[in-house]
Amino acid sequence: MAWRGVATTKVVAIAEVVTLPLHLAAVSKVCAICGKKPGFGHHRSHSMVATNRRFDPNLQRVRVLLNGKATRAYVCTRCLKAGKVQKAV
């Protein structure tokens, strides 16, 4: 039976942070250089009904030099074209 006005608390164990390889981790749609994220808007049908959609940035998985070490990162094409990234060979 639930009582009104009585707050309950949960004890949650603190989990250890584990880093996964890129092919196993869920990758967010965020540029590693400029932080560009998806934009949100609407689809507009012929009858002008608005349904939600999202505009994802054009991210490419490239080998870049970070701190003198070659790593893979997701970088938007705008940063690649602007030369903000030093590619690893």
C-alpha cells in the first residue's frame, strides 16, 4: 500500500566506468572536435501535418592524432574540410 506524501529513497550501487571499443559501444551523434549535435524539426507532409524528425550531423569515422597518438574519432565533415583535424597516416 502506498502512502501519500511519504518519500521513498533507493540505494543505488555506484558502477565502475568501463570503456568499450568503438565497434561495441553505442556511439552518440556528436562531433569529437566541435561538439555538433543533431538538430530537431518536423517532417511536413502534403497536408502540412507535422511529425518529429531529427537532422543528424554528417559524421565520418577517421583516424586522427590526439596528444601525439593515433586514435579513431567521429568528426563532422565541416571540421574535416576546415582542416581542424590532423589525420593519422
